[in-house]
Amino acid sequence: MRETVTLLDAAASIRVPVETDDKYSRGVLGIVAGSERYPGAAVLAVEAALRTGVGMVRYLGPARAADLVLARRPEAVTVDGRAQAWLIGSGLDDGGDSEALAEARVRSALDAGVPLVLDATGLPLARDPRARAVPRVLTPHAGELARLSGVDRAAVLADPDASVLDAARTLDAVVLLKGATTRVVTPAGRMLVVAEATPWLATAGAGDALAGLLGALVATHARELVAPASQDDAIADRLAELAAAAAALHGAAARRASAGGPFTVLDLCAAIPAVIRDVLAHSGRAS
């Protein structure tokens, strides 16, 4: 059964800070992203996460990417440490000259034992035993889902519902299939559908921003994602709701940035706070 998720539904997945919060209780998101060849992915993921509302973003990446992240967002922390969730994969280069260091950063994130958002090059990590031991959400587009599932891209495009359902069950993970209509599926077969995007969103870097936005939501709700194994289905349901909310907020920010025309992904990121403000106001949850 398909459940349609609207922008207003996303309000339930936005954590509004209270007076007793500090930067740690508001959530710390760790990000392993970017590379010497693709440093921009790191900038966009960090930018989107900070615009969504976390207490801290901890970024691990090569020097060039880290320098660009700090130039854009000096509040980012570029040393390893504790985080409530980790985003792995956006813009990672699986054949670069810093491969050993990249593997060490990924290993550190996997060893943390906290919820994971796996994107792009990080998607195959869904099969790693360390990833399978924690709540995890995968964010492939059709081509990536095809490679992950060992099928043709045309088969995914022909029947995206069946393709993402099969992947979620096979990988025992929540899977968010990106597209004009976004589908989020749990291993038990629950499907959430989001149709907030504008065609102008089909642009390089949009997925990096979505991953950062989702990572922020997961980090700020990490306590809800820790429970006995008997509650695995409930955890997957909550993770799917967070993923659907991220897709709805991402699409709404794109439409606001677009105003009917082209936009850059940094424009999208800049629109996220106003979208969150309006969603909270309309839901009656404004701070």
C-alpha cells in the first residue's frame, strides 16, 4: 500500500530545540563525503545539514574538501569524534589517490555503531555487517539502485515500486529511491511516496543536499532509533518517515529556490530554513 507524504506531514520529523538544549543534545551529524576530485559534494552535504538544524556537523574528508567546507561553513568541525548519526558516501572517489585515508574515515564511521545514511559510493556498505547492525537508510537514484540490485536501469525505471520494494527486503534496509516521485520503502514493505519536486531539481549536487538534509533529521532523532531488536519494524518505520520528510522538505526548498526557473543547489540549501519555519508555523509547532 502506498502512503502519500505531504510537506505538512514533515512537521512531525522536525525537532524544535528547547531552552535546555545545547549543541550536543540538538544532535551531531558526522559526514564522510567528498574527495580530491569531487570536493563540492562535501560542501553541499554540510551546507544542507547545517541549514536543516543540527547542533554540530563533524566533517571527515581530504584536505581540499575540508578547506572548502570550512571556507563556506567555519562552524563545521573537521576532526573525528562522537556523532549521533553518520552520512557516508556523497562524492567519495573510489579510485582516488587518497583511497586508504578514505577507507579509514569510512571505517571510523561504521565502527561508531550509530544510525547511517548511505549515499552514492557508500551504498554498497549496506551489506557490511557493521552497517547491518544499525538503522540505515540508502538514497540511490535509479542507476545506483540498478547496480546495487544487479539489474538493468531500464528495469528499475519500468517498475520503480517493485524495484525499490525488492531492494529494501533484500538489503534489509530502508531505501529512498530518488526521482520526480520519491519512494521510501521499509524492509517490511511499507511505502511512502513524496511528490514535492520540481523538474528544475534534476541538477548536479541535488542528491548531496538531500543526503545532508536527511542526515540532519536522523541525527536530531537518533534517540528514537535505538530500541530492542523486537522493535526493528517500528524503528524502520520511523526512519522511513524521516526519509520521506527529508524528500518533502528538499522538494519544497527547490520549488522556493526555483520560483519557476533554474536555481543552484546552494540556492536550495539557503531556502531550507524558511521552508522549515513555514511548515512548523502551519502545523502549529512553531517555537
